[in-house]
Amino acid sequence: MSNPNPIIAVFAGGTSSEREVSLGSGAACAKGLADSFKVELFDLTKNEIPAKIDPARHVVFSTLHGTFGEDGGMQQLLDAAGIHYAGCDAASSALTMDKTKTKDAVSARRVRVARGVAFAAAQRPSVDEIIAHIGENAVLKPNDQGSSVGLTLISSRTEMVAALSKISQGNWLIEQRIVGRELSVGVLNGRAMGVVEIRPKSGVYDFASKYTKGMTEYFAPAPIDDHWTARAKAAAETAFDACHCRDYARVDFILSEQDGLFLLEINTLPGMKETSLLPMSARCVGLDFSALVREMVSPALQRFHADKALLKT
């Protein structure tokens, strides 16, 4: 064979608070990719590239969620080592991990976002300042973590004081709470797939609702009219482009009956079990799990082979 495919190195685990979720994603993706490629699964326990990875033999498919895996840290290491990988590059990974920078980028392209106040723990704004800007009904969350880690709903001044008093470190975002239907749209190679609706039984899609069986209902495709389906898909594609995303991502929204569609976040390395949101979105357009992961890694393989061809000339 003149131009054989490289080995797909699936990275899982990692050092973030989302390690266990990542291990599940990695195992599922390794199994799905093995239908089409030779695959090696790596359980990472340090913020470094495994010594066995060879730029001439491997293409990386990362399922490292959260800090370092998803914020551009691993991507920077891979770029420096000349290793091709699937998914967003270091710059867009860092951008989309920062919720405030993401909101700035997409709102410049006329995708609506909730009003909010970003702050470091050491420079907390006063409760009066926050309420003047966004009101008392709010959502407090880390500015640069995923999986709804640290998400707190606030409905009064007293609750806001209490929530802010617990913050001792990190970067945070407090936003106007928009009540509505939560939607998620997978984007593959710049094109939106199906719209999925998320209905947590607790009323809030936090870490427990995401990862505890039976606590959330999912509808794929979402039972919304054609107008809002089209709007959600178009907004997902615009947000993907505005943040210079590459290959794939998942874009989440809230749809308010009164005020319309608002972007929540862009997730560049979303959960990737067969029952996760991105695979649900893909099934809406006829892609089963194995076909989805094959499509997700395909652009990285093209970059790998193009690089090899250049070296031969």
C-alpha cells in the first residue's frame, strides 16, 4: 500500500475534574474507530504526550475533557511536536474554553448571548453592580471549565451574596438567567447536524443531570418547529466559524419563548459516548457512532497525508 493510514491514537483520562467522563468517551471512540482503523487507546495521567506517539505513525483523536485537554494546552504540545490531530487547533480551543471570549466572538456575528459579568475571584464585583447589570435571577459558573462544573442558580439577592461568598479562586461568569428550552447542535466540518433538546428533570442541566442515568430526557430531533430548527442550525454554524473552529464541535443554546435563541457555549471536545449529545445530533442526519467518529477524524487524516506528500516533493 503506497499511502497507508496512520494509527489513530485515542487520548483519554487526563488530569482535569472530568477525567472519569473522558475515560468513558475514549473507550467508546476507540471501539468505534476500530471499525475502520488501527487504534491505540492511551490513558493519560500527566499533562504530556505519551512517549510512544510518533508523528510519522500516529494521528491523535483526543477525548480529553476540561482543563489542559480542551483549553489548548494539549493542542499546543501536539503542534510543537509536529503531530496531526483531529478537532480544533490550540487557538480556537483556548478561545472556546473561555466563555466570555466566546460570547464576544459570536455576538460580533449577531448570535445573541445573555448579559453577564466576568470576574476573577480576587476581584469580585459588588452584588449591587451585578444586579444593576443583569438582575437577581442569574446563573453563576466557572468561566473556563466544562460539564457544568460549579454551576449555581440564583434567584434572589440573598442567594447571590451566599454564592459569591463561597468563591475563593478561579475565573467566574455570572449571567442573566434565561428560562427556556435547552438545545444542542453538533457541527461537523462546518455544517450543522440535528438539533437535540435536553430536558433535565431537576430543571437545571448541571453535572449530576448530565451524568446520572434517568435524570434527563433527550429528544433527537428536538420537537421544535422548522423555523427554530433552521435558526439553531444557522446560529451553530455561525458560532463555529466565528470562533475559528475546525473539524467538529457541539454548540449549545437556550430557546426562550419570549426572547428567542441565545448561545450558551461551544464545546470543542464534547462527551463522546454513544449516548452523548454529539452522537445524538449525528444520528438525526443518518450517521451512526462508527460513521461519526470516522468523519470526525477524516480531516486530520487528510492533513497527515498532505504533509507526507509535501515531504516527498
